[in-house]
Amino acid sequence: MADLRPKRIAELIAPYRVQPGRKVRLPRDFPSDAPGRFGKADAKQAKDVLESSVSLLAEYQERLAAQDTYGVLVVLQAIDAAGKDGTIRHVMSGVNPQGVEVSSFKVPSAEEQDHDYLWRYARRLPSRGMIGIFNRSYYEEALVVRVHPELLNAEQLPPASKRGDIWRRRFREINDWERYLTDQGYRIVKLFLNVSKEEQRRRFLDRIDEPAKNWKFSAADAKERGRWDDYQRAFADMLSNTSTEWAPWYVVPADDKPYARLVAAGAIAHALVGVHPQYPKVGAEAMAALEQARDELLAEAPGGAAPEPRVGNAADAPAADRKRGKANAKKNGKQKAKR
Ligand code: AMP
Ligand code: MG
């Protein structure tokens, strides 16, 4: 039966992709709340789609690792309390932890400031076969640094690098870098969790009122909320200038947490479907070595033990299996010769 999951996922996420070159205004252009179709009323359907995305992610992640050719970089950006941490936790719940690396970026250290601004992000890129998640990213260099330009002073830049339209230049540099990474085999999934000001207010209140959430809140967060409009403008400009054919942005409606997770999981799964990773084929030589190892293991069966314990009791099964193995080896050898 045809696998319907990729199509359903593609349809779900399409409305949230930012068309390259499109000028985005927030909050006008993208919703922060879930549509009726999958809102609270339709929790069961939403759960089904999330489960298919998570199962698809797990399957494709395994093949991505086996193929060891492409890497996937997930970039998560959002204002405080938009749900970055919860999204990572839920979306990656079904994936082998060995295949995922999460990097959270805070205020840069002195050593990091002593390098070009992309340095610390380049060092944390996933290797081929891996999924890397950036919890905040190089986009902060045109977000928090733009809202607080005094941070540029800590960046030890030469004067010429601060002249002119520094933000436009950073957008270009980031686009070029992402292009280079794409050429190198990375697939970049960029998710902006779009939460409303009112929903942030509610979540901040929860963080103050619930002791188990107190640690998540600081007075600095409330102060940053005072710069809400500046952040929204910076986000909108980022979306307008850095959504490209090779690395488009998705504006994820984040007021409803389950829906946000659904769209986020869908966007990552969609990228993996695009990579279409395959298990590597074993060549003729390696296949012959496998065959030989197999024969040796069969010969090692202690008295009374079945040579092939997994095959059951059918007397002719081992022979049939061996035949199939040899046929495979032959087929693989032919394929190799053709290449
Ligand atoms: P959180 O993710 O809430 O733990 O906070 C991390 C903090 O690091 C936030 O206040 C960010 O604004 C700050 N931060 C992240 N990246 C940068 C950067 N490149 N320059 C300055 N501050 C940053
Ligand atoms: Mg914070």
C-alpha cells in the first residue's frame, strides 16, 4: 500500500512556508493560533498526524545514519516562552538519541567573541548522517544583537564591519553560508515558533505561579517583553530576507503547543523525505565475506544445536537461505560491475 504519510505532511506544512522573496509582516501574515481543522476540537486527528511524522522521522533517521552522506540541520528561533524546549522534546521522542545532537546557544563566550560570528555555529554542525538541532542559532546575530546593538561592541569587529547596512550584509552572509552547506549535503529546516503577545503573557504568569516552572523565568525575560515590537520587526525582516529556495523558513503557529509540535515534526520529516536516504548496498566482495562468515558460524554449531537457530525446524530452510544469499551476492556483483 502506498505510504500516505509524506503527502499528508507536505499538505499540512505548506501554508507555513515563507515563499522566497516575500515581504513578511508580523503578526498580519502568519497565524499564531491553530486552525479549526486541527485545533483543540480535533485533538485525535492531530495526534494521528503527529504520530505519523514521528514514526516517519524515526525510520528516515536510521537510513540517514546508515547512508552517512547527508546531514540535517534544524534551526529553531523564537521569542521567550514560545516552546522551543518542549518542541525539541516531543518532536525527537521517537528518534534514536545517537542520531541527534542538540546545541543551545547563549550569550557568546570571550573565546567565541574572539572569532568571526559564524565560528561557534560551524563548530556545532552535525556530521553527515546526523540530525543537529540548533536551539537558537546564528540568526540571533541579526535578532538579539539587532534589538540590542550595544552587543556589537563586544564582538570586537573592525570598524568597517560595523558600517553600512550591517543587518542586510549579515542576511546575505547567512544565505551564502546556508547555500554552501546545502551544496555540501546539508538539509536545513528553519522553524520560527510564532507565539502571540497574549499567549506569552499567560505562559510567563504560569512560570511565576507554578513553583516547578519558576526556574524558567527571570526578570530579564519581562524586560525583553518590553521590546516585543522591536523583536517582531527583527523577526519579520529575517523571514523576508533569509527564506530561500535552498533553506526556506516555516512560521509555526505556536499558541497551541500540540499543533506547534505537529507542524515542527512535519517540517523536519518533510526534509528527510526530500533527502530520501537509502541503506547502502553491500558490494560483491563484502557479500562474499558475509557468506564465508556465515558458513563458519554454521559449522560452529555445538552438538544438538540447530545450525540456524532463527530459521525454525524446516529441514531444507538453511539450504534455501544459503541459495538466496548467494543469489544476492551475484546480483550485487553485477550491479557493481555496471557502475
Ligand atoms: P535561553 O535560550 O532562554 O536560555 O537564553 C539564552 C540567552 O542568550 C538569551 O537571552 C539570548 O538572547 C542570548 N543569546 C543567544 N545568542 C546570542 C548572541 N549571539 N548574542 C547575544 N546574546 C545571545
Ligand atoms: Mg530564556
